[in-house]
Amino acid sequence: MPLLIILSSCKSTPTNVAADFKPTSEKGVAIATITFEGDKPVNEIYRFFYSAQNGDKAFKKRNAGKVVISGSEVKDSFNGDFNNKKSYLVVIEREPGQYAFTQYGFLDHKGSNGMVSSSRLFSIPFEIKKGEITYIGELDYKDVVEKGTPRIYVADYFDRDLPEFKKKYPMTDWEKAINKSVKAGDTGGGIVDFR
């Protein structure tokens, strides 16, 4: 599986990319956190899609992916890595290039009456460089928002988040991580706010 994500509540078996990542790798790693504002999941499944923004069609297809967080496995509370279990550590290993989170989606509940909803397109851009670990920030997701207000806030919490990566994946030299928190991008008409 080309997408390598570390999330404690993933449906699929988590792959420990960070513990095995070496800065001499032909690929690079982007790290981030996704934090939920509510006390318990409103939806069954959350998806955060990202894609390559450069390269040919084959490169883009090979490097597209999504972060999947299942709310149905925990029902009454989140099951993240820290911050009262509301923050999830995300590690994406990919070929060098320009990338962006471009859309989110969610399934409100499983079954025949379940409804899948997707956002408008937006762009939270980031770069993956060969052999580097790049921190891109926290994506703070709000389940309940008033119309016309942002649902995702992107901010720099490098000093808070890096120790959490170190605790969970002690075999990686996190001192080599570079803070490149995303400060600007396409807000998708106001659904994303950059802090």
C-alpha cells in the first residue's frame, strides 16, 4: 500500500513508517496532526484527501492518498494519540514533490441510509523532499460550524507536536524534522483558515 499513515483509529492496520524512516530514503515524509474540536465524533468516518500537485498522470495517481479516521470505533469519544485523544499523528511517506490536502469528506453513519458528504476543493499545500521529514502543521477540524465560517484551521504547533511523535516513534531521529507549517493556500471559499 503506497499510503503510509499512522493513526491509532484507522480501519486498516497501521504501518509504522516513522520508526523505519531513514533520512537517506529515496522518498520523504510529511508529518502533521489532525485535531477534532468536539468531545465525541459526530460522523462515522472522516477522510482528508491529498494529492500530488506536480508530475505526470502516473506520478499523481501513484502519490494520491487520504487520511481516514473512523469515528464509529470509538462512538462516545475520540481515540487519537494525545490532547485528550482528540489529536491524531499523521505521517505521509511519498516521492519528492509538491502536494496539497485538497478536500475532506465524511460518512454520517453506516448502512443503507448513510450519507457521504464532501467539501468544496481547497488547497493546503506542502512539499515533500527526498530524505527529509517536514512538519506541515495542525489541521484543526470542526464538526459543527455556522454557514460561512471555516471548518479547518491550519496552524503551527511544531513545539507541541514534535514531542508526541518522539514518544510514539522513538526510533526516528525527529531532531531532523523541519518546521514548514503551511501559512497560506486556497481557502475553498472560506472553509479553510490559515493562522
